[in-house]
Amino acid sequence: MTENSDCEVLVVGAGPTGLMAANLLARSGVRVRIVERRGEATRESRAFAVQARSLELLQSMGLADRFVERGVIARSVNIHVKGKFAGGLDFTRAEAGDTPFPFILMIPQSESEALLAADLEALGVVIERGVDCADFTMDAGGVRAELKHGDGRTETLRCAYIVGGDGSRSVVRSGAGIGWDGELLPQRFLLADCRVDWPLDHDNFRVFLNGPLIGLFLPLKGSACSRVMATDMSGGFGDEDGSVPAPLDLAEMQAGLAAALNLPVKLSAPVWVTRYRAHHRFVDRYSAGRAFVAGDAAHIHSPAGGQGMNTGLQDAANLAWKLAAVLRGANPALLESYDGERRPVGDAVVKKTGRLFAAAAGQAGFKAKMRDRMLPVVLPFISKKKPFQTNAFKGASQRGIAYPPGGSLVPADGAGGKGPKPGERAPDAPWPGDGTLYEALAGYRFTLLALSLDPADDASGPALAAAQDALAKLDPRAEPVVIDAIPADAALATRYGLGGKRRRMLYVVRPDGYVGWRGTGWDAAACAEWIAGLTANGG
């Protein structure tokens, strides 16, 4: 047995959430190790939808272009009833100019993990596969974890914190004594990644409703490979907890899909074929002592809306900078905000996906007949409405998620008026000249953002420098971005609340892309006071 203390944070699980957490910690200067009990990386597509908010995070890491190159852009969700198109979501109709990604990116989880893993290794962090976190204990000074290696060697690791990105059967969640409650849903589904030959295109996300049957089509690699899903009417599934489904062949998958589609379809070249049963489960807290859970270790739910993996990625983005700041000396109470901010989000996602799932896949008998009669009447009408499309995309993309005021991290808004408030997402906007604001905010770091309709004056420099010095205590990589002489009618001015008598605004943008603080004018003293309140010694 060996004992090491060569890292500050141990991440357990190398799925998308764990990989994102380890990556962002490494970028923040934290010594991190990531272990995964599986000996090999994911090969199946599994989670596939990457939403705009996650792509914005990936852009700040310099990875968005790589994801888009290897994925398929879906700009609509088409809904068919009894084989006929009825309407749906059309993101080209949505007002989404504040994001560079007005679409859903379809990319297999295996590809997402590969891209995140390659970038993590480029940062000097090797994924330790075939290593199981068998147990851990916590005390006032840190965490002691027992790691079992595939070669039989046992290692005791001493670190400051442990993060569980290790899925629904999380060792970290269990070891920390975090509660886990929910249910296994009764609906069962057939699922396959394969070639689909049918009379429709291979470019759009499609939902098929046909009485008690539902079918899904998701584009992955053009006509070569797509994800399909259909109601399983076989009456059997496998073991009761849904962990070991009964075998499924492509012929049964094709028959089930054809019944749901009410269209001719032929499946071939299967990559992955399985049965699927959804769970709705949620933790009673996101942290306990020095242990934190994220992603599927904290929340699992139906795939309705493509929210699961994205919620996990945003969990990691919210947690990583807080761990880094506390390890640098910020107030440890900052870590309490992880549960305060993310648990309400996870709870809302579980409930929302449950409602969507019930509306689409949980109907039978009279209710299913009424749904199939009403949708072809109502959906074409509302699909033409821009507010409907805007709100639908804002919800699906996770751009509408905001953290309410409370405590020192999200202060009450003292500025008033338009523009993103503390706790709200910082929107993108064209930069005066070339580029965009998000390019200036890149790097997963704090940014002191000073905006002005007027030219900057020499007297502003020292005041902003004082605020920047205070911000560096939270994040040494923090940088000021000063944009002055902004045209009053520019999108940047409009989206950030400049106009009329409001000639200047000062923002602090957090590494996860949310506004931490804002004030009118360039009130750097008030800004520095807020920052000081987050440090251990108040300054």
C-alpha cells in the first residue's frame, strides 16, 4: 500500500461531468487527479444533445469549434402525429442573437468524452482508468481516499476535496451520506444507433406520436448513423431495477419503430442496440463536508429535452472555480453556494423533464387519442409565433437559468434597469469592430468588464486597477476588459443596459459565465468591496 498527497482535488468518474470538472480545475491551477473504474472509454453514443449554454462554456475553453466539427447541427425539433408533420420547434424563428450557438448540437457522448479527455491530457492530467475509489473518509483537514488499481495495488490518497462525477451508483454520494430518492418509471423503450432508410431527411430531430407509442429520430452522422428510439411493447424488460435489460435485436427495433412512425422504415448497420428505462432520482443536497456530487451522481431523469448531460456540465462549471478560489484562500463558505445555486436547477430539470416525458410518452387510451387530435390543430398555429419559439429555445438551451439573490455571492442588484443582473447569464454581443464579447471573456476566469458610451478618461485607470487587484485574490488569471466609445445603438450597449443617462456600467463576470456583481458608472470601490467580502479575511 502506498500513500500520496499529490493532488488537491480528486475527481471520481470520467464521464462528461467528471472530465469537465477535472478540466476546469486544471485550468484554474488546481492539482487534480481523475480516476475511472472502467478500463476503457465510452464507445456508445448515450447522451447526444449539447445545448447552447454548454457550447458557450466549451467556447470559453477553446473547444466549441472541435465539437461542432464532429457533430450535427439541428435547428428544429419536428413533431409528427400518426406519421404526418404537425409542427414543432424552429430555432431559426427564435430571437437568440445573444448566443453564437442558436441550435442543438448532436454529437455522441463517446465523441464528447474523447474531445474532453484529449484536452485534459493536453493540460497534463492523465485519466487513471481501471482505478476504483473503494472508500473515503473526511476530517477537518481533508479527504483520505482508498484507491484500488487494476493491477491489485492499493493506494491511499490524501487531498482537500473529492468530487463525484461517478453516475447514478455514485460511490462519492453514498460515502458522503447524501440522500438519494426517486423512482423507476414504468415506460420501457427500444434504442439503437444504426443506419435508417426512410422517406424523410437525416438532418432534423424528430418526435413521432401515435396513440400509446412514441418514436424518436436524432441525427448523428448523416445517413450513415442515427439514433432511434421507440416504445417497447414486449411486456418484458430484464431485471427489475433496469440495470440489465433483456437482449434486443434489430428486427424487433425496426418493428417497434415502424409502428410508432406509421411510416415505412428499414434499419441496418447497428452500432448499439439496447432497451432503455428511465429513472427520476434526485439528491437531498449537493455536498456534505468536503465531498461534492455533480451530474448523474446528483440527478437522473428522462432524456426529454436533452437536458441531462448539459446540466452535469454546468454543475462542474459552477463548482470548479469555487473550489479553486477556496484553495487559494477565499472564504470556505463560498462552497456552500454550490448547493444553493445548483440544487434548485437540478430539481427544476427533474420536474420539467418529468412533465415533458409524461405528456409525450406517458399517455394512453382516451388521453393519447385526444393529444393526437389536438396537436395537429394547435401546433401549426403556435409554431408560427416567434415568442413561442424564443421561449422554447431559451428553456431548452439553458440560457434562461439564473441564480436568485442571496448571501454574499449573488448580491441584490444595486444598479437597476436593463442588462444582466447578478446571478444571470452574461449574454454575447458583437464587439465594436471585429469579434464578439465572448472572445474577450474566454478562458474560464473572472473578468472585470468596464463598458462606456463615452471615451475612457485617465482618472478611471487607478480605480479600475484597485478593483482588479481585489479580483486577483479570487482568481490570479482575472483580467480587465475595457470597452469604451460604444455606439448607443450597438447590441453590446443594449444588452448590457447602457443608454440615456447610463453612460457607464461595470460588471464582474464569473468564470462560469454568470454576472457576479454590477454597478452604474465605474464604481470600482463598491466592486472591490463586494469582492473583498468573498475572501477569507474580508480583504
